[in-house]
Amino acid sequence: MILVFGSINMDLVASVRAIPRPGETVLSPGYRTLFGGKGANQAVAAARMGGHVTMIGRIGRDSFGEACRANLTANGVRTEHVVMSDVPTGCAFITVDEAGENAITVASGANRMLDAHDLPTELLGPETVAVMQMEVPLAASLVAARHVKNAGGRVIWNLAPTPARLERAELLDLLATTDVLVVNEIEAAMAATVLDGATDFKAAAQLLAVEGGLACVMTAGGAGAFVTSPGAELRHVPAVPVTPVDTTGAGDTFVGVLAGELAAQAELETALQQACAAASMACLSAGAQDGMPTRAALKTWLDDRQLTAS
Ligand code: RIB
């Protein structure tokens, strides 16, 4: 069973020619209201791969919250542990430029209220694959991850978005409860700096893997991903070349599919191939969740290109 302990947002998305610089105003023809939040996105990505997914999160008592819950349910994600709070549902303000790149401001709202007690420990067991990110309180996520580990489960931790501040003790605690750490280059460099080391991305990934005794996966956008673990060389997993329409949610697709594949007992390298392929495909549609493939859709897409992920 996959358990996502994380954020649920409504995304307000505006397409622009170029993302505004500080102090600049740009015009967009309009905006779209789309489902998002790193946690919810990862839950949907895992569910579309056929995983049994339970979302642990918080929404407000408002129309965005109700719509977000209904969307999760419609995607096959269990939501009985999504708690209503008196704080408004999280909202992300997203601008997407002509190259498909984005800039995001998240108003956390109800996500800030997520508590370790929201995690029903009776759900946990050796078959649990839990997914954590950095859009809900870190202290709550650390306690939740510890519960998962105590029950014999596995933890995937996506260090996104890059935290503004991360204490060394917090990072060591996080690494100690993690089986697979997923970072991009910026997050890897930040974490390596907290640990007082690493000069390049390869060294940063290896440092994190050794410190945590874990597999460190570094996502690299169109270049795919790299993975290392203590004593192992850095291995490259390629992406499928695409011309992106919108990269929003590509990282979440990667993490959700990785969780889905690991919960289905795939080997890490096989799971990473599938995650890279799904993330590539997700870039072909606007919005975080619209392009997330089902297992069947991903297979057809790869077959059409005479590629296989697994
Ligand atoms: O990773 C993309 C997500 O980040 C968006 O859906 C937005 O809600 C922010 O959380």
C-alpha cells in the first residue's frame, strides 16, 4: 500500500510569454484552475499506475478543498484520512512560459496544519511505501516517517520544494528514516551544504547516499535521472526526449510512479526507468496532473516509439 503524507493544493495557472522578473508585471490571457499540490500529484501519479494509494493531508472547509478531495477520489486515491481544517485549502500561483518552464508560489494554508497524528498507524506494515515531500510541516513528516520505519515499511522522501532553512539535525533525522531520497541538483547541493560537503552533483548525491545509508536519486529534467547508493557508482537512467508543453508536475509524476513501482515489488532500476518515461510523457500536457499517464497509456506511448521502460 502506498501512503502519501503531503500537500493538497488548487493550482491557479497563467500562461505567459516570459516569467516575470522581480518588480515586473506581465499579462496573460487568462488562468486555469487545476488540481495540484506535490503530495496530491504524487498520489494521483501512483494511482494511475494501478497502485493502492491513501492520501494523508489537510484541506480547508471551502470549495477548493471539496473539489480537491473529489478529484483524488475520482483518481482512485483513498481520502478518508484527508482532514478538514479551519484554514483555507492550499493554493499555488503558477506561471508557465512558452518553453514550458514554470515559476510557482505556494500559499500553504491548510497544508501547514498537517499533523503526525493524522497518520493512522494501524494502516502501516512491512508492505507500506510512504511518500514524503517538503510542502507540509517537516516535524510532522519526520514523526510520520519514523512510524513507517518502525512498522517495517519503506520511505521515499522527495526533498522538494527546496526548504529555505534545514538544520543539520533535521537533515540527519530525515536521512535516517529514508530508503530512497529524490532530489534535483539544487536540492542535492543544498543538502550537501548542510552536511558541510560536496562540490559537484555527483559528490553531493554520493555524500547523501553514504550519510543516510540509502539510495539517492537525482532528477535532471530532460537528462533523466541518476542514482547512487553506498559503495555503488552513479548510474544514469535516461528520459524520453520530448518537447515540453508544461513541466509542472513532472517531478511529482516521477516520484509517484517510482512509489507505485516499488510498492509493486519492482527493482529500483526498473522502477526508475518507468518513472523517467512517465515524467517525460507528463510534460506533454498542461497542468500538473493532466499529463500523468496510466500504465496502459504509458506502454502504448513507449511502444509507439519502440521504447520500453520495464
Ligand atoms: O510540483 C508541482 C506542484 O507544486 C504544483 O501542483 C503546485 O501545487 C506546487 O505544489
